[in-house]
Amino acid sequence: MEFFRIHKTIPFMRHAVILNVISLVTFLLAVFFIAHKGFHLSIEFTGGTVMEVAYPQAVELEKVRETVAAKGYTDFQVQNFGTSRDVMIRLPVIEGKTSTVQSAEVMQALKTADSAVELRRVEYVGPQVGEELAHDGLLAMLFVVIGIMIYLAFRFEWKFAVAGVIANLHDVVIILGFFAFFGWEFSLPVLAAVLAVLGYSVNESVVIMDRIRENFRKQRKATVREVIDSAITATMSRTIITHASTQMMVLAMLFFGGPSLHYFALALTIGIWFGIYSSVFVAAALAMWLGVKREDMVKPIKKDTEVVGG
């Protein structure tokens, strides 16, 4: 569906060099911040105390957060699970305080605010579990990247596969660079958002690649650069509508989803915008520089010849 169509082809590839230089600088800065500042990992990765408490009626999570924060905790999580009456509290490891001590002092503060609150469960999550989560998350990302490369190589051509994977990794590294630079909390929902961005970004790349292949069949006399520019211009309407509608949903989570969804939505927002950028200026430009041509996308038809004997 198209609500509007751009009739004049936009020369995107004319500015490919300078835009990819900017992209490379941004990528290298992201790698630098990841290597030197590292991540502010949540307790899913670092370990901590998990408490499950129950209230007789629905409780405002913000009041629970204020109560926990009053005890001097900063890196903690408070969220509902199951119903609005059940609350899960995750507390970070604090040197000199055992899990029992932490849960006892938090429960005392919660009971002061509401005497009807009940402690259902206390569990200590060790850092070993966090290491396993990080390891499994990296493996999941690796398998996704390999799967994307195989898919693009079979559907299109190896040059597009290489360009698409580099563009997708570009998006992931820049998201991670933002989290490292600003010290935002990196949690399991953020990791899920990064994996979602991988799929989201490759979808945009596939749409553009598919139109490039179609244009190679239709525009026999056009140059490779003209074919790519025409393909990107033709998909702009779809790109704007799709990404704008997705971004509206993500912004709703960002502003109204509360702390539990804040960094998840933030990672998606960064990924959506850099996904558009990388699909247009990184993936397409890299494919052009790798030497993609009409013969790669449109295979010649073999004609069978029959020799009739007399």
C-alpha cells in the first residue's frame, strides 16, 4: 500500500562515500566506548537477590520503588508478575550484606508502608547464572547473524549477503555503543530488543534488495548506481509508513511503559532509525562497491537446442 509515491529518483548513492565515512566513524566510536567503558549490566547478568511479595489489592509500583530507594538502593528493579497485586523486586549484590539481610530490611520498609504485604519468595541469583545468560545471548546473536547470511546468500547473491550482515552488525554495535557511552542499564529485555532489531533491519534490507533485483530486469540500460537509486526511491513510501507506525508503538512503550520497558523501547528506537540508515546507505552502498551487477541478479535463460537427424 502506498499513500504517496516519489516520482523523481533521489540520487542516494551520490552521497554514499561521505555517509559511509560518517557511519564508519560512528561505528568505531561505539566499539571504543564498548571496549573502554563497558556495560552497566543488570542483576540478571551480575547476580543479586530476587524477592516476590504480594499485596491484598493492586499496588502502585512507583510507591514500591520509592520505598526501596529510600533504603539506599539504586540499581534495582520493581515490576509486576502474574497480577497487579504480585510484585517482583530484584536487588543488586551489596558487599557486606547477605541476601537474607537485604530481603529483611526491604520487607521491613514495605511493611511500614503497607502492613498487609506478604513475602512469598526470596532467592539469591549468583553471578554464574549471569555469565550463562550472557554466553547464551551471544550465541543467539551469532546464530541469528549466520542465519541471516545464509538466507540472503540463497535468496539473492553472496555480495548482498555480506553487505546485509555488515549493515546489521553496524546497527547492533551502535546500539551497544549508546548503552556503553551513556551508562544505561543493559538487561535481558535490552538483549531481546537487539535481537529484534537484527530481524527488523534485515527485513528492510531484503525489501530494497528485492526491488534492486526487479529493477535489474526492467531497466536494461540503466547503470548499477541508477538501478539502486531507483530501487531505494521506489521503497521510500513503504519505508516511511512502516517505520513511522512502528515507531509510534515503540514511543508509547518508551513514555508510558514505565521503567520495565524504558530501555527496551530505547534500544528499539535507536535500532529502527539506524536500521533505515544502514539499509539505504550501508547495505546498498557496500553491495555496489562489492561489484553487484545485472548478471548476479538475473540469471541468463539457457535455451535447449535439438539436432534433428535426417
